[in-house]
Amino acid sequence: MRPVHTRAAAAALATLLLLSACGSMPEPSATASPSLASQTPRPTVTAGEPGGSVDPTPAPSATPAPSDAPAGATYTVQAGDNLYRIALRFGTTVAQLQAWNVDRYPKLADPGTLQAGWVLVVSEDPDATPAPTPRPTTEPTPTPPPATADCRAGNRVRAGATETFDRIRTGGKAMAITLDMGGRLDPALDILAYLIKHRVCTTIFATGAMAQTATGQQILAVVRRHPELFEVGNHTMYHCDLVRGGGGSPTTAPCATGGPPTADFVRRELTSAEAIIRRYAGQNPQPYWRPPYGSVNAAVAQAAASVGYTKTLLWSIDTIDWKPISDGGPTAQQIASRVMAGARDGWIVLDHLGGYETLEALKIMVPGLRRSGFTLTSVSDLLN
């Protein structure tokens, strides 16, 4: 058995060692340890994307993530705008506007789906500004008709016998500036605004496919409001070559007949388009029609006549306004000079609502032809 004093000494030594260890421990920090929530990365939502996207990187601060707004100058679409006029204001093209913006607005692949409120990239230069004199975005208030109107539209002839015209010689010193509506439509509303302002009666040959687009419906709404100036003819449903097959606008698929189209095919092309044109223009296009590409023969004319289209309207002069200058097409001055230099009584002039230089050419042709004594009127007025 150990002595009592030995056990007491051992206890004293243990107490001394414990006090020494406690004195050497660091004091606790005044800063609390981060919580589990604060150590977990916080997801951030990228602004401007439907539903957002999750970024696993911890947010550096409480500031929201920047918007994914595109670089360059932007423009907010207004009611009445179209891509053609926006392109003109910012010195670019419709195709370039689509390329810059179609990822953000996939519907923009069809220019007719443009919507007010969309924010479009219009230039790579962030300081770009629009042209000082923008094109009109709304139809101007129509000028009241003169006391003695010099043209008429809508006074259609009866179906009668089957006839084909490339000139209407009985029309006197008058000409018909006709407008096809079968493809590109960007400047169409500006063209109609000009014709309204200057009281030019016109026959418009519309395809069903383009008539049912958003822009086509706007065009025919203008026609409906101005029956004293505008009348419509049928340009078929899909702009197919009715003699050889093929062709087509805006798609070629319906025209792939594998050879000459049948009489039933010709009739369907006309009746399908007629239903759409009647709906939006408020007019029956019979008995006027224009075969796409001017492609017509006796069998096609007979099939057309069997559904009410007895008057086949070709043209005296094709302005080739559908071809851009960059591809060798004519300038506005070349179009106007060619028409005015060769003008004859009863001429039928072929222009297009989607013509690249058509509007500027009309600004030269209309006053020039009138100074030469020509009345600019509709097909109906020439035939009556």
C-alpha cells in the first residue's frame, strides 16, 4: 500500500498539468462560423431567358445577373412597323435584321410576324441612329377624290367569251399599271399609300398563299377600304407554272406535278385563291386572272374559263422590278424611262408589290405619264 502523501502529490501534479493546458488554448473568434446555407452555392437566373437558366457558380454579391441584351444599337418595334421600313431607317437589309434577331425571336423567320414591343438589334454600332426622315409607318389620310375623277376601278366586265390580253387597244389614251402580289411584300404598304395619295387606279393580282400572310392581309385590308382605286385579280394559289409544272412561291412543293398540270389542278389553283382573296379584299376577282410567269396555253385558258376566269391578263411591258440592282436588276430611273419611252395607248404595265425599286419608279412614272396625257387606270376601266 502506497503512503497517503504519495497519492496527494500525484493529484496535485495532475491538477497543475490540466491548468497549464487550459491556459495555452486560443480564445474563440468573435466571428461566427458560416452556416451551411451560406456555404452552399446559390443558383443565379439569367435575365431575359424564358424560365431562366441555372448557373452553379456562387453569386459574388446580391446584385442581379446582367441581362443578355445583345450588343449594338437596338430599336423597339412600334405598331405599324415592318422590317423593310426598319431596315431603310437604319441603313441595313431585311435579311440582316433577321440574322441578328431570329435567335431571340424565332418567329421572325417570317417577316410578316413582326410584333410591336420586340426589341431588335438594328446595327452593330451602339451609337447608330435612324435616318433623319423615316418612312411613313401608317397609311396617310386619303385625299378626297377630285370633282371629276380621271380613273375608275371595280367596274368589271362580264365573263363573256374567253379572251387573252397583252394590251387593251380600245382603252383610249390610258394605261393600266398592274401590280402582282405573289412573293416579296416588304414595300407594298408604302406603294399603296403612294397610289392613294396620287389617286392612281390599279389592278392587283394576288396569290392565295401571299394573301393569307399577315402582310398580305394588311394589303388587302387597304384594298377593301379603297374600292374606288383598287380592284383585284386572281394570280392562283401557289404561283405554279400551269403549262409545264414546277415553279411556285413561297414554296415549290405544291407545284411538283411531275409534268403538265391537269385541268383539275388549274381549277383548284384558281378557286382556292379566290376564296382567300374574297375573304380579305371583299371583292370577287372574277373574271380577271394572270397566269404565273405568263405561262398559258389553250388548255389552261379553257380550264380557267370553266371556273369563271375568262379574261387572261398578260402585259405589254415587264419592268423586271422583281430583280434587285445587286443581281443586275434595273434602277428606278431605268424602269421609269423604259415605260415612259415606249408608252402606248392601252398598255398593261407589269410591276410587283414586292419590287425593289418600284416605289421610286412610280414617283417618276406617274407624273411623267400624266404629263404626256395618259390616264393611269384599272384593267376594268380599259375594258369598258
